Amino acid sequence: MTHQPNAGTATVPVVTIDGPSGTGKGTIAGLVAARLGWACLDSGALYRVLALAAERMGVDVADGEALGRLAAGLQITFQDGRVLLADEDVSTAIRTEGAGNLASKVAAHPQVRAALLDWQRAAALPPGLVADGRDMGTVVFPDAEVKIFLTASPEERGKRRYRQLRGQGMEANLKQLVRDIAERDERDSQRAVAPLRPAVNALVVDTTSLTIDQVLERVLDAVRQSLGVADATGAQGEGGHAYGA
């Protein structure tokens, strides 16, 4: 894979935030990184970009060897909140339900995960990294100082996604969203390579009945207790934060 970040060091502190889709892990990871003044790794975007590239190039998502070769040659850049594939901004294209489901399928291949592993680890740069995904604490950063695993019921996660899509002016079927979420959970948790599960020493937080700000404070408390670091700012903004993709 090209356009990799510089190699990280073993002394860089890492906070991992894992969990299935719709639990708020991406939103929380971004907020924690902002509060700490650290970098943020959205590992799911890598698999979504690969899924999009495979679809465009006609690569079978069941062909692990071909997907691994494709992953190794992708030109992915994260810039100012955007995700670029070569020089194209694909930030919106990779956030569709279809891209998410395809990403779950390509992520099941060991060739794909091997191709992306070094890229993800190289994102650990001073002063620190917050990494969100599904295997950040179990595989990518097994020695991370703080490991968080977020959960929520499929019904609640479906409602969050429904509100998000409707808020963007897109059509959505709540029952279908819940079914898709449950099916993806099953696929991700049962795959042979890097299955979705909490790390042994992870703090598990059920976000079903919690606001984003409540989850944020629980995660920050764990970071403060483990690393003794102070927030860059204590302000959360009026009205709090909403769950996002």
C-alpha cells in the first residue's frame, strides 16, 4: 500500500476503541483524539475504501488473494477529515450501507488483513494515537495502554443509523437496517481471522441508553486513570454530541 504514514514507535501511547457498527466508536474516537490532541485512526475506512475499489474494478469479494494484492497497492490518504482514493475524495461513497456490508466481507480474508496491518500500526505517532475498529485492541495494537469495547443492541444501533440516513435526506427501512446489522455482527464475530470480540483487558461500555457525552466521559476517565494525561480541553459544547456513522 502506498501513501503510508511514517513508522510509529513502541513508546507512543495508544487507545483502542473497538466494537460493531452503530455503537458510536468512530464518533467517540474522534472526540477522544481531539480532547487529547492525538491522531485518530479510522481503520474501518481502509476496508471500506478497499471494498469500493474492488467493486469498481470487478474484483470478487470472495477472492482473498486478489483482494490482498489490491489492498497492497491502494493509494489511500487521510486529509483534513477527508478520505482520498488516489486523488478522488471518496468520503461520502464509502459511508453507504452497501460499502459497509462489502467491507465486512473483504475484511474476513487474512490476505487483506495482512496487507493493511503494517499501515495501521505505522499510524502510531507521537504524541499518541486513538484507533477505532474491530480488532484494534486484539490484533493491531495488542499492547495498547487503554482498550475500550463499545456495544449496543442491534435495535438501538438500527435506530441511530435510521435517524442519520433520514437526516441526510436518504431513504431507509428501519427493519432492514436492524437485520443488516445483526447479520454483519454474526459475520464479523464468527470469521476465522481477527473476529470481533473485546480484548481480555478491555473496558466494555454498553452505549444503548447512554448519550455520546456520557460515553465520552467514561472513556476519558479510563484514559486519565491509565495514562495520567490531561484533556486538551474540558469543553464539550452546548447541546452535546450526536451519534454518527
